[in-house]
Amino acid sequence: MNIRLTLDGRPVGATLNDSPAARDLATLLPLTLELEDFHGTERIGYPPRKLDTSGAPEPVAPEAGDLAYYAPWGNLALFHRDGASASADLLVLGHIDADADRLAEADRITIEAAS
């Protein structure tokens, strides 16, 4: 699923996978979130409600550039570093085509449906 994504007002390429949680995120679009650092590995922001995680795929370890959802806290995460472990609570929703430095410095993300 193609989406339009901007980081701090600058467009970047991105896609969502076809998981139930990614499809649920798509129902919230357009969505703008303020981001904050989490452990020097990811930037996180909170959508207006928790996503549906039923039928989640097998856990995979997120990699730099992945857009993920951490179910217990209800936050989206933009990973700018590898190293997080695979967890049933962490669902990879898609991928952002931006370099790690740009992801690490992002303060605001806007996600919109591609036209």
C-alpha cells in the first residue's frame, strides 16, 4: 500500500504492508504526529487511538527505515537504527525510504493516503 509521507515538511517515499494493523492505520489517514526520541534507536509518536492488532503476522526484528507499531503503548515508531529484538508486541507496518540521519532528526511526521 503506497502512502505519502513527509518528515518535517519534506516528502519521502514510503509503503505500508498488508497487515491488519497497517490497514487500520490507513483508516486514520491523514495523520500528523509530533515525534520524540526513544533510546536513540527510534522516533515515536502517538496516533489518536490504538490500532487493531488481531491477526498480526509473526514477529520480525525492525530495521532502520521501518515504520512499526508498539501495541502496549499504542505508539508508532520510526526506526533509525537496527538492533531492536523481534517481539509479538512490536508490529512492522511498512518502510520509509529515508536515510537514518533524517529519520533520527525528525520532529514531525505526516502520513497520507497516496492518490
